[in-house]
Amino acid sequence: MEYSKTEKRALRLLLAEAHRRELTRALKRLHQEFRHWESGDIDSFELNERIHHYHQNEARAIWSRYNVAQPSLMIVADLVQSGLMTLEEVPDVLREQVAKALQALSET
């Protein structure tokens, strides 16, 4: 799909914000693991294992979502569907297209 300059800019900004939110959410969960370590609930080896698991799984999945050639509208639709964003946060220039992508997701 070809996007206008305005749509491309809106998508870039929207995806940057979505990336920030998703990464923040994941890092907050990882931060909890550091708190478990600081409180003595887990030892250094377990913390290291959890960091490794985060890096190999969650961090890679997030990186892949925003750095591969996946249709951007589908990424946005998926984020709206997951609750990370609302359809109202999507710029007007893209909202109708994202709503259609959401409908397509719900039909699968």
C-alpha cells in the first residue's frame, strides 16, 4: 500500500510512540526482576537467567515488530486490539484505515 507523505509521517510518529510504550512496559517487568533480586527473593544467577530470557524473547520480539517489513497499519491495529493504544489516539488521517485493519483482524 502506498501512503501519502502525511500518512507516512503520522505512521512514523505513531509507531515510534507505540515502540516506546511497548518497550517501557517490558522494561518495567524486567525492573521487577531486579527488585526481586534486591530483596533477596532470587539470587544473582536467577536474575541473570531472567535478563537473558528477556533479551532472547521479549526484547527480540519488540525489536522485530518495529524493524522488519511488516505492514505498519497491521502493527497499529494489533496494538489497538491489544489495548496498548486506543483508536482515538490514531491520527485522523489514518484512523479509518486502522479501523478497517482492526475489522480484518477480528474476522480472522
